[in-house]
Amino acid sequence: MSEKGRLYGIGVGPGDPDLLTLKAVRIIREAPVIFVPKGDTGEKSRALSIISPFLRDGHELREITLPMTREPGALRRAWEEAAGEVIAVLDKGKDAVFVTLGDSTLYSTYYYLYEALRSRRPDLAVETVPGVSSFSAGAAVLNRALAVGRESLAIVPASRGMDFIRRVLAAFDCVVLLKVAPVLGEVINLLEELGRLEEAAYVCRCGMPGQFLKENLAGPGELPGDYFSLILVRGKRLLP
């Protein structure tokens, strides 16, 4: 039996191609097949835009269209179909890459594919390659530390709800709220109620065209709503 190919799940960072790791760039350049996830809205894949400087003429690009729905059955079918496409490539002895925004291990679409692949073909080789997360890049752009010394850090999807966020803010020294756009007004109201606006910063489209930063949410000015947005809240720094 011929040798099977290997799948690489690669985190490509938040938007700036310069933030890809050297390992990610090397694997992308060497792999013959690149799988790129995209929504069914017709918009261009952000992950594809990020890796485009590193593509070559011989690359075989394959888009995996994912339905923009939370319906478990539809998502399961989409990932099963995607796994079938990947398996067909690997069985031919070709290596393949699946690119995902940010870090491949954190709130990543890649792991849905990974689980579907593992359940069907546990014999196939898979390697996960980490990337720069949106909140790490955002903190760097703001020149802020996420945590220092004994400080605690929480990373929370804002969709968990305000009661949950309230408890997290009380329990952790630094809190990162991801994907805040749908509940931005509610989050701002909660931070105002808790007297935490001055400690909060807003990062939108980090590393992408149209990047927007606001370091103190107590200040005047509107905040642009965007899917690629986060809020970083940290209190006074503790001693080491």
C-alpha cells in the first residue's frame, strides 16, 4: 500500500501575513494541496487572503464552504463532507494544509474537521501547527501585557452572556472578550455599571485593513462593529 499523505492544521494568525510562523510558511509552500474554509455568503476567505503571499503556481487550492448556521445537523454534514475531501487527497499520498484564522487550537474551525477526520480514519497522520491569536496580537498592538507575575487571565466568548461575563470580571485580573460585536452595547453597559470602562480597550480587525484601536472605553467616540473585534479588560497590576 502506498504511503498516505499528512494533514497540517495551520493557524494563520489574525490578519497580517507577517505574523505567520516560519514553520507555517514552510509547510504552506511545500504542501501540494491547500484547503481553505469559507462561509456560504460569497465573501472571500480571510484565511486565503493571509496566505496568498506564500502561494505558488503549483498549489491546488480547494475551498470548503461552510453553512453560516448553528444547526448541528447541517454543520455535521458539512464537516463530514469536508473530511471526505481531505481523506481522498491523503489517500493519494499527497500532503495537505487546512488553514484557519488565529491559533489552530483556540475556537478554531479546524478542530471540527480534525474530529470528523479522526472518527473516520484514525490511521491518517495529522499535525497541528499553532498560530498567533487575535487577542495576543491585539494586546501587542496596544503595548499591553495580558498577564504578569501571578495575575490570572480569562478568554471568553462574549456570547456567553452578561451574567457570566460579570462573574468572570470579578474573578480574573485580565479578561479578553472575543467576538463582541453582536453584544457590544450590552458589554459597554456592563463595564460602565462596574466602573471598568477606563480599564477596557477595544481592538477591531487587528492586522487587517481598517484596523481600529481604542485604548480607553471611557473616552468619547463610537466603536465600529465588526465580527473581528475584541475587548481587553485588565485591573491594576499585581506584584510578581
